[in-house]
Amino acid sequence: DAGVTQSPTHLIKTRGQQVTLRCSPISGHKSVSWYQQVLGQGPQFIFQYYEKEERGRGNFPDRFSARQFPNYSSELNVNALLLGDSALYLCASSLTGEEPQHFGDGTRLSIL
Amino acid sequence: GESVGLHLPTLSVQEGDNSIINCAYSNSASDYFIWYKQESGKGPQFIIDIRSNMDKRQGQRVTVLLNKTVKHLSLQIAATQPGDSAVYFCAESGSGGYNKLIFGAGTRLAVHP
């Protein structure tokens, strides 16, 4: 069975641009969470979605937004990119949001 | 892939020895605690979890201990193997549950033959 898949794997943007990252959860999983992992640190929670509804939001500015589609895939959007947004963006899924989640291998975003 | 945890504390062990990785958590209200393993260029991989009403839980070659009095969590790996080399993160649920985790800073485990 396929695990959590994320695209693209790597992305280079410049300051001020906008970016969309994509995530496909494990088949049957309805909960998707997004995390930001800056090099040398642990992942930091950004959003959780379940059944297309936002269930939680971490301490990130409004430049960060996300949505979940009827097929449970998800997109993370970041506007007005800053150098500090350079990080590995991780997507994780679980069946209902009440059990340990499985992570994808992330999208490495570099801001120049 | 890019290296995870370039400046993390490192635990170096000999192959075959037991490893103990420690973690201090912050939120007394956390219901769940989870250990993840992250290899270079990969996402975190679930190892084992423990609920706040337990003190100990065992898996295959791994044991997690929870001390709520001092808010301390540890991961014990028996007969450490080269494939165990990775960065290990503890995570707590805070008040948000399994899917809004608060991760610790991580510890790099280096296993030498």
C-alpha cells in the first residue's frame, strides 16, 4: 500500500512568491496534518484537517492556509514567502485523527 | 538527502549495546506521548506511543518509560543495530490530541560497529 505522498519533493522560490504544496494521505485516512521542520529542529504543527474541516491551527501567520478536498487530499499554501519559510514541510495522515499519524517524506522548500 | 538535526545532541553507542534516549516534556495535560525516528531525507516514522495513564510500554526491541512526576520520557532500544542510527524525536499531544503534536528538539543516535 502507498504511504503518504507529497509533491513536489523539492522546490525553490524567491521572497514574495506564493507556493502550493500537495499531500495525498494513505488510502482510507480522513485526517491530514501539516508540519514545518526547520533544519536542526523538530517538526512544528501548522494545521489539521478532518473531513474537510479545519480541526486545529498552530502558531503560524495568516500567510499560511490549507484545505482538504473530498478525496481527503490536502494542499498547503504559503503567500508572500520569507527567507524564514525555508524548511521541510511534512504532511501526516491518520484514520480519524485519534490515532498515531503516518508522515510523508516532505517537501523541501528553499527561499532565495 | 539533507541531514536532519545537524546540531542536535548525539548519543553514540556500540552495535549490540542498549540505548537510552531521554526527553523532557512540557505540558502536564498531555494525554499521549509518541517516539518517532527520522532518517536523513525521510519523514518521521512512528516507533511507539504511551498514554498518560501508563508508566511503561514495550514493543519489539523498544521500551518507553513515562515519569509524570518529573515530566520525563525515555526510549530504550535493546541490542542496538546500525539501522537504528537516526534522529529520534519525542512528541506530546498537549491539549490537542494525536494529530496536533508538540515535538521535542531531537537526539541523534549514532551506532558504531
